[in-house]
Amino acid sequence: MAPVGRAATRILRRLVALACPPATDRPDPTDGPDRPDLTDRTLAEFELHLAHLPGVARRVMGPALLVFDQAARVRHGGRRFVRLDDARADAYLARVLYGRTGPVATVVRLVKGLVVMAHYELPEVKRRLGYAPEEYVEQVKARRLARYGEEIRAAEADP
């Protein structure tokens, strides 16, 4: 996570834990004590998404996350965001996301959106959700060919 720095990466890990709960209660053979943690994969995917943002957005992200982390001290007895228990961290995050305005809140919203998008792009998460677009596309393709096959072939044959 070189683009945002080591300290901001800890904050991102905490955001992943809060914003990306287990995909579903659907049984998965990889569940259990040996289930791989998807945090590192989510952060790697996040980094890929981050690379597509304008340079100024990438440069302000780390410092804004550090301000977000430290600002939790004001409301939570001197404890940083990364040190809060789950309930307090979730409440603080919600307060910033939905109750605040300004540049730091805007960056936190952007980061949370990118983190969630990165997480749900992972093949394991898609599988656990039962998201299989390839199967659906093939079904629609077969239906359309059955219904409009002659018209499609005629249109392809006519230059």
C-alpha cells in the first residue's frame, strides 16, 4: 500500500473490517479456522482502483485518513479510530460518512466507496454471494437466439 503510506494502511484495514462484512451466510467450503482473510486482497484491489484517480486525490488520501483517525480522539476518550472497538468505530465512521461535511468527510466517503467496490470485485466474494453473470449472460443469449435467431442471421449476412 505504498500510495497512502503505512499508517494510512492500518486505517484502511480497519475500514475493510467495518465496511466489508462477510458476504453472506451461505455455506462456503473455505469457511472455518483456515478461511483465508480477504483484507490483503481487498487492499490490493483498492490500490488498483486508487491508481485510476487523479493525482491530487491520491495525494490527499493519506493525510485525510490520518486526520480522520486522529479526530476520533475528541469523541472517544483519546482513542484513535484504529483502536476503537467495533461498535464505537462503526458509530464514528457512520457519523463522519453521514453527518459531516468538508474535505476529510469527502475523502472518507470516497475511500469507503473504493474499499467496498474493491472487496465486492473479489472472485471469492462474488462466489459467496451467488453472483454468476456468465451463466446469466449465456441464458439470455440462448433465449434471444431462440426468439430472434433468423433476424440476427439475416442482419449478419446483409453487409
